[in-house]
Amino acid sequence: MQLQTGLYRHYKGQQYRVLGVARHSETEETLVIYQALYGEFGLWVRPLSMFTEAVEVNGERVPRFALVTVENDPLGLQSDPSGESHA
């Protein structure tokens, strides 16, 4: 399963930036790397299956995280300061 990088809203209302997807070195489990956009702006990891699952809120199934805005290069790895793309 692919996950788009960008801004996501947690079902409780806070926003996060998904930086990418990684693989656990021992179990090879797919993990989502994301950053809180509030408070101390902490970095978090969560299993992809949990990140993309639906949760029940007031009897309704809603996504745990919902995509708000796509960001194709949230870490700025595909361009240099001159503005040239290295994709």
C-alpha cells in the first residue's frame, strides 16, 4: 500500500505532516514517519496498517488520519537551494 506524503488531520482534530514510509529493520513492518504540527512538533512512527485504518467515533467509522494537502517532497530532498530539481 502506498501512502501520500503531506498534511493529515487526525480524527481528534490535530494536524500532522507525513514525512514518509519506512521499514522496521528487524520485522520489516511498514511504518509511517510523521510530525505533529503543534506543541513540541515531535516526530512519531506508527504501523501503516494502523495509520490508514478507520476508527469509530460516535457510532460512525472515520479514517484515523485524513489527507488534507498533498506534499510531494516534504523533506526538500528533490531540490537544491538554486531551485533546480534533482528528481
